[in-house]
Amino acid sequence: MNLAALPRYPAYVYDLRGLADHVRGVRAALGPTELFYAAKANPDAEILRTLAPHVDGFEVSSGGELAHVRATLPNARLAFGGPGKTDDELAAALNAKVERVHVESPRELARLAALGPAEVLLRANLPIAVPGAVLAMSGPFGMDEDALNECARLISDMPDITLRGIHTHLASGLDASAMLDLASRITSWALPWLRARGVPEPEINLGGGMAVDYTGGTRFDWTAYGQGLADIGSGATLRVEPGRSITAYHGRYVTDVLDVKTTRGETYVILRGGTHHLRTPAAKGHNQPFEVLTSSVAPIHRATLVGQLCTPKDVLARDIPVPPLAPGDVIAFTMAGAYAWNISHHDFLMHPPPTFHYLR
């Protein structure tokens, strides 16, 4: 596919072949550890279908995600998580026969028990410091030890609820070494806690959070991570739920230049589309990596790449080296396969949506 000659811009282009190769390698590296894909990272139906043969299941975090993934993959194993689940969502999860419900509070547990039989993991919010984390999932996420103990007590009087294990997702943006240290500390607490409550064949879901370097540095070391988990997880079924680190590398947001202008000594390249299609750089506060598809000239000056929105925050890359650019040039923003289109504010200014293309 010639990305510099697409019928219309902006466009998302997903490399399904590359994605399948990548997730196949991740699955092999993890060995006995189960791999669930966090659909929130990118729920595109073609991406889900590409991943399905190579993952053990999918994690969904809302009734909408649940309905979408179940309709796309009727036979997939599903885990249902996320704070603030409604009664309708919990009922939908049971009707959809999700394999595990990740319980966030004693009150949520009681509401779930009133709806019917369920197998649960209790989400733990453990007091573990995580140096170097890009994002710490504390506060409203999961339960402290008192609430976990209360849930265990409640479950002992709930014949329809089966406690299978613990769910954790404490931090994001960690390399394999840091993730293994975190996994060791989690399992060191969780296994004795579960065994003390008579849980046979305990499960520990370690969540996601594998680092993705948007500057083009090293990728997450799945081989080292898988080998380390094999040593850590003796006596339990371990499960991970990556999202960004699975799909980020396999999407591009391709668009064309509308105008180039210099204002008070600063050059701005105005692109069709913007952060209402690709929110990642605004959400993470970084420059989105890109390639100029219509020029082989080396960068000779600096410019800021912006979109069409009526806000100075519509910046895709700020003050970066670029070759000479003119209206009609085509730019492909790489690493746009996760937390990109699906988290963007599509309707702001009501510009046309991007088209979607798939490399198979």
C-alpha cells in the first residue's frame, strides 16, 4: 500500500501482519503465563480478530467494550474489570459468560452476588512504591487490605461467588526488570493471603504496564520477563493484561500538509486532522514520532506540527527537525496503534473522521 497516495487523508493504517508476528513472539516468550489483551488500548475489530489466535483471552472494562468484544469474538475468554461497574454491566457480564469478574469493592461484590453465580478476582491496591512508573494506579483502583479481608469474609457466606485469586495493576511504563520486581512483591503477598483463605489453584493477574518508548529506544524485553515470571509464579496461575505494548507499534496516522507559515520566528506546519483523531501526544505530553513520506531531504530547520483545531493545544510534535515542507506533503505518525483514535475527542469541530486501512 502506497501511504503517500491514499484516496483521502487523514487515515489510520494498521499493520496486521506485523501485529500478528509481534503478539506471536510475546505469547511464546511468556511460556506458562497467560496473556490477555486489554481491549481498551485499541478495540478495532480487525485488531481483535488478528490477536485472537495468539492470546489466551481479552480484558474488557465497560459494558460497551464487553458487547463489542463478545460480538466480534463470540467464543473468546473474557475478564471484566474497571471501577464503577453498574448493575446492568455486571448482569451483562454474567449473561456473556465472562470467565472472571475483577471486583473493586465490597459493595460491588455484594451487588454482583445478588445477580447470580460468578468467579472473581479481588483487585488489590497494595502499598508498594514503584520507582520510575509513568502512571501509578492508586486511589480509586482496587482495595486495601481491610477491604480485601472484608470481601473474603463476605464470600465465605456467598455460595454463588467463587474466589479464584487476586488482580493487580499498580503501575505503567516499566521495563522488564522493574515489572519482575513488582511481580515478585505482589506474588509474595498474594499467594500466602489466598492460601490462608483456602483458595485452590490460585490465580494472580499482574495487569499490564509494560513500557513503550515513543522516542524509538529499546522495546520491552518479553523474553526476560517470561523467564522471570516462570520462576516467580510457582504454585499459581499467572496472567498479564498488556495493551499498549501489544498494538502501539502497528498503527500509523497518515495525513497531509495544508499550510506552512512562520509567525514571530516560529514555523508551523498545519496538517489535516489533529489531536481529535490522535490524542496520544496530548495525553502523554510528548512529540509523536513521524516520517515524511514525500521527501527524502534531510531535516534542515525546525517546526511545530499542528492540526486544524481552534486550540493551541492541538500539537502533534513541537519544535522538531523537519525537511522543507509544503502543502500536499504527506506525513505518517508512527506508533499510533494504541490509545490513539479510540481515546480522541472525535466530534470537536466536527471535521470528517479518518479512513481506516489494513495491511494483511
